[in-house]
Amino acid sequence: MDKSKSGWCRELTVWIGTANKQYASYAMEELRRQFEGLSLSQLSPGETFLMQLPQGRDEVMKSIRDRKPIFLRHLQPVDSSRAMSLDADDLDWLSDWLRLSRSHLAGKRVGVHIRKAEGSPFPYSAADARAVLDAVLAEAGAEPAHKQPDSLVAVYASRDTLYAGIGTPEEMLSDWPGGAVRFQREDGQISRAKFKLLEAEREFGLDYSRFSRALDIGAAPGGWTSLLLERGLKVTAVDPAELHPSLQAYRTLTVLRKNASEVKFEPGSFDLLVCDMSWSPMQMCRLVLDLAPALQSGGSAIVTIKLMHRKPLQTIREVMQRFGESFDIVGARQLFHNREEMTLCMKKR
């Protein structure tokens, strides 16, 4: 760190964490349990926070990789910061800082992410600031890249301070600014729930087209079913409610207008099970476990857990413990497209 004004010690590493709105407190609680000596302060209440750690960068990143927090959506290293001057000096400072980092960036594809806290007086738009820094990158021998970057330059403008850092998409937990993954809404899209399943595919390293037979529990109106059908899977959709009429065109779709508790299948009938039901977590858990024999050994399951109560960490722990009877947990994350819920990826034993 180069910040004598801030009082940060040189041995400390400094980071900006981001969670879904109203879930930052749970991300901070997870991090407190994970790191000794952690110091936290709010930047954007309920969403973004500053954290200082006595551990080095490599140690922090290894811990995050080994035990990725559920509610931490994005993690930005802070390599330098300064109080905003609210004029061209801010961009000059960012440009000079980036030039000093040229040895880390030359020859790489580099993306620039500019974020502003709500109410930040930083006078430049994200597009204008990015254009300036893209020019500096090109001057330094790097290739400005908006997609699939090797490295990221991240800038966060709070109400009074600019924070800047460099890292890889893996280190920042996302290649999207603040981890806010965006998908383009399609004409005729059945529901935004489809985005959750798309984001889960990215987050957990899946490829739905590699599966062949899927069971969608609580499928209506059919957002998840539509994506799986588009990927070429044969889908059995279970829901007493009606699915969107557009799905009738798929000959690879079987619809069972029943409650999930009323259906049974031959063992190993499916290699993928998905469930996005607005039920209590333990009810959903019982339903999925009752149908687990229909999923072949080694098959994958993607389920959302609705966080209806005040103790989401406890709820998640109890559900994961219960699922452990039949599944190995591959990943547990609150995705950007999750609202009052989180997503589990599991593999059937």
C-alpha cells in the first residue's frame, strides 16, 4: 500500500467486498469467521464494504478459493487510493497510477471496471473514465478488452475516496463490474428466472448441453425448462400449474401437472435435477431428497434455497447438512440474479 494519509499499515492488505443489496452483513459475517484480525467498514450500506486484513494477498486469495463465501459476490483488491478532488486531477491520478503498473499489464488483455457508489460525487461517467484508462493501457502495451480479459483494473468511487486495484477475474470472483452479471433479455423470454440458471452455469462451471435428461421440479411458468430444452435436453417438468404455451412446440418435453410429492420415477432416470420452488427451505429439501433416487449417481442438481427468515446462514447450514445424506455440495453461492435466495450446486453420490 502507498497510503500514508489513510493510516493503513504496509503489512495490511485492503479489499472492497460487494454483496447483493441487503446481504452485505451476511458476507461480512462469513468473512469474520474466515479471517482473524479482520477490520470492516461500510462503503455503501447493505451492499459494499471496505475490509483490511493482516494476511498477505496470496494467503487471502488461497483462503477464498478454498472456502468461497456464499454471500461475497465480488472482491476488489485495493492497491492505491486517494481523496477525490472532483476535477481532472482524479483522472490524472488514475492514469499515473496505471502507468506505474504497466509491467503487470503489458501484453495482456485488460478490462477496466469503473463503479460509483450511490451518491458518489465522482464527476465522470464510467464510460468516460474507462476511455481514458483504455488509452493508458494501449500506451503501456496492453490490449483493452471488454470481454474475456486476462486482468482487470477496478476503480471504485465512494462518497469521498477513489479506490483502485488490479487483479484477475478469478481473484475478483467475476469478470463483471461488481460481480453484476448481465444477460440480454430475449424476445418471448418466459421469465427472468432463466437468468438464474444461466448464471449458475457460469458460476459452477457447468455445460447444460452435456446433460441428456433433466427433471425440473416446480417448473411453471417454464423459465428453467425453456433453457434446458434450448440446450437439447429431454425435460420432464413437474408442476400443477400450467407452463407457458410456447413450450408446447418441444417434442422433447414431458409435462406432469402434479405436485412434486405425487410423482415417482425409475431409479437413475435423469442426469440433471433442477428446482426453483417458492417453498420453505426444509419443504424443498424433503421434496428433492424424496426424488433423489431418480437422479443417477454422479448426476448434478441445481436448487435455490429461499431465505425467508432472519438467520440465512443457519438455514443454509441446516439445508446443506440435510442434503449431505445423498449429495456432495459442489458450490453454494448467492448469485447476482438471486434475490431473497441462494443457489446450491450438488452432485449425487
